[in-house]
Amino acid sequence: MGEDKVVNIKLDYDQNTRVLKVEEIIHPREFELVINLIKKSFSKAEEKPAEPEKDSKNIYRTRYHDTIVVSGSRGTGKTTFLMTLLKGIESGEIKQKGGEHSDNLSKIKVLPILDPTLIELKAHPFVTIISLIYDAVAESIDCCRVHCDDKLDKKLEEWKDCFNSLAEGLPVLDGIGNGALTGTEWDDPEYVMKEGIRKAKAANDLEDNFNRFVEQSLELIKKKAFLICFDDIDTDFTKGWPILEILRKYLTSPKIITILSGDLELYSAIVRKSQWNNIGIDRVKGETTDQLQKFKDLVSQLENQYLLKLLRPERRITLNSIFSNIYQNRIVYKINDIEIQKYYEGNLLEKYSFKSEAEKK
């Protein structure tokens, strides 16, 4: 057993969600675990992929599902945890803490946290992700032009071609365009031969084109991987399922590291709801109790398989409440250099407007 972790809590500070200093984080052990998982993910990003055979589709490529899950109930500090983590990586504060391969964190481009509840209803989350990468490149290009990068124009032209190829496949997504693979134009043989097949191919190649876009974007900004966090997608069922499907279908490159926060029980509910929708309410109407139970068992099985594949148990980090950590003797918390137990015993927390038992925990 190592030394006890000591965390000083400053209740006099603004209690709104904000970035903390790394040493102020109230979940220091979990913070270290997430950093180590990021480093492991980054090691895959640095590996040189196997060259596909010429003139053949690389159907045997590896699709990575290495999302890091930061789970916890409401009020455990998940958003502050993520904000502090990203700021620490971006500023180099975490890197300066040392440790093996800690310099790898400087090779990661941190993207803004994506909160699906703040995305406009008509905006597709996948397009939002692409726009974040696009903006990161555009900002970097302005800097490169100042330093007169002679090779920039050629690289930029290739990047734009890649972006256009990616854009051609986007109308296949729900809510984008007017349904590129449907409509009366498909009754025209000439259209099918010229435009329809091209659009169908662009849709089929969406994942590959996105991964290529990621790689070329990283090359332009001279980084090795992107890091993007999805915060509390479990709170909005209409956005939660599309984000999970984006992780499954498109964010499969080791060069884009993903972190997902939320309550695992709510993620479970999101997946179950989608599986029931797939079965269809008309299909279960009038069924016997035994048959309904079989459907329930099937949904449970599909849910478990989905979550085990996408949100692997060994990459799930749980943020406990302060009360739970004290009860388990995991961390020593202090307020103004006084152990927090003294505040509980003397009702001193009421001074800071923590009156109910739920608020104190």
C-alpha cells in the first residue's frame, strides 16, 4: 500500500464547473488511470499500419474500439474532471509530472469537449466532429503560412481533396441532405451509372475517407493523434444513440482517442431502447408472457454484446463521490488543511450551504 492521497478542497472558490489545477482534482487515482489509458491508446497511434495489397480492398483492416469511459452518477464531477484533464494535456501541466513516455502527451491535439445536449437539433454529431478537426487544421495552417512552409500548398491541396471525398459520403447519414440513395432519380439508368454508383461508393467509403482525413489533418498540424471527449451524452436519448453508433462505425482509427463520460446505467438504457425499437412494438403486441420474456432476454444479450464491444470493461473508470472515497479510506480530503471528517462531525459544512445529507455526500 502506498501513501494516502491527500486532496485539499477549496469551498470558497466559485462552485460552477471549471478547470482545476491537477493537484486540486478530487479523483487523483482515477485521473492517473485515465492518463495511463490515453498513453496506451497513443502507443497504438504511433504504430505503422500494415500496407494493404495493391488493387484490393483492405477488408481485414483492424477497427479499434478503445473508448475510455469516465462513469459516475450526477454530481460526481465528471465535467470538471474532463476539463482539467484536457487543459492539463494541452498546457503541458500533466507532461511535466514526468513518468515513462510522458512526452507523448505533447503530440496529442486536444479538441473541444463535445456536449451533445448543446448541439442544435438539426446538427449531426459526426459533422460536428469533422468541423472540430477542420477548425484545428485551419488554425494551424494560418500559423504555417506565417512561417512560410514551402510544402504546405501541396499538402493542403491533398487535404482538400480528401475532405471533398469525405463530404460526398455524408448525405447517407440520417438528417443530412435529401436522402442521396433514394428518390426517383434511381429510375434513370444513366443517372445510376454515373452519379448513383459514385454516391453509393462515397457512402461505403465513409469510414475510410474519415480515417484518411484524420491522418492528413494530423500531418498538417504536426501531431500524432486527436483527443476528443463526449460529455454526458447519456442525458439526451436522441443524441446518445447516434454518438454511440458514430463511435462504432466511424471513430475506429487509433489516431483519434475518445473519452466518453456519463452514467453506465443510462448508457445501458439507451442501448436497450434502440434494440426494442429494432424489434418493433407491433412485433411484440399480443405475444404470450413466455415469448415476451424471450424478447427481453434477447434485448439483454444484444445490449451486453454491444457495450462489451464498444465500451470495454477494462477501459471504464468510475468516479465515486467524496463520501464513498472517505468511507473506503481511499483518499484523505481536507478543507482549509482540516480533514473533512471534522466538518461532518461539527456540522461545519452547513456554513457553505451544504445542508441536506445528499449535498454533503
